[in-house]
Amino acid sequence: MKIKNAVICAAGLGSRLGLDTPKCLVKLGKHRLIYYLLDILKDVENVRIVVGFKEEEVIAYVKNIREDVVFVRNPDYSTTSNSYSLYLGSHDLDEPFISIDGDMIIDHDNFKNFVDAIDVNEDLIAVTKAKTEDAVFAKVNETNFITEFSRKPISKYEWSGVAYFANFKVSKNGKYVYQEIEPNLPVKAVEMECWEIDTPGDLDLVMNEVSHIF
């Protein structure tokens, strides 16, 4: 199906990565991380990026790739979470949208499969095989619906940071996106091959195992 709107949350400090640069500007291969996200969203008409930490660097880099991106500022990035960034980026949208964390690398074909699995009127969450150092595990039942999120290893899957929201509104005071979703469980899930880069260990994993993507 044709996706019209996408919100990338890229405002955070990324302090655990220890690079003093926005995580979306981490270089992988020839390009920065945000380049690959914009590439998989090239057919999406309205792309919004929520910026905060060193926003000028992010804006300058992105404008060289795609001039029509809408930037949404989160001036409170150092004291708020990605849930608040997603609220800022989506609260005025009256249409469905895809939400993507800005610190991800996603297999192109897997993202296409995710889009193909979307039912326009139904929320859809991407889960991935658990591999990050700070995973939020997602329990998926036999009919491919998420029934529970947990910091404990209750499943082989984790919350990926990618979702399609058809009827979902993020609250202004939420902490984490998955916690915002919890009251609406069960929610349909689809598996996606993707990697979050949140720690040096996550970055090493990506550099060593998935260089075919970049």
C-alpha cells in the first residue's frame, strides 16, 4: 500500500554510544545512518524528523539528501524520551503514519514486507529477533499478535522501534513508545530484520554482521 506519512525520532543525546554526535549521523559504510532510513522512505510523501541534540548538523546533512523533509524541534531533548519526540512529530497528523527510531538500520526488503503487511485501518508493530543490549522483549502469540512487553526475556522477539499507527495517538507525557502501546494490546505484529544502535556493543554487531546493507 502507499504510505503517506512517516516520523523519524532523532532528537536524543545518544550518550551511551559515547560518540558526541547524534546517533542518526553515525557513519556506516559510505553514508550516515539517517541516509539509509531516508532511502527506505523515499516513496513516502511526508517525512518528518524530530531533532534536538546538535540539530543543526542533522538538518544540514538531511537537506543535502532530501529538501522536502519537515523538521520538528524538541528543545527538551535532554530531559524527555522518544515518546515525547514522537508526540511532537505526530500530534497534528490526522492520518496514519509510520514511526521509526532514528538510530536504526533496516533491511530494505524486510521494510517492504512490513509495508506490504499493513492494513490501512489496523496498527502494526515490527518485532525483530532479540539481539540488542537493552532489549524490550515482545511476547507474540500464535496468531502473530503482541500480548506483552517486558524487560525480562519472555520471548525471542524484541520491540524494534518501527510501527504503523492507524488509530493511535501518542500522549504528551509518555516515557517510552512501547509503554504507550501497552494499553492497546494485543496489536498485530510482523517480523523485521533490523538493528538498533544504542550502545558500542550494538554498533560493533552491526559493523561486523550486517555490512551487506550498507
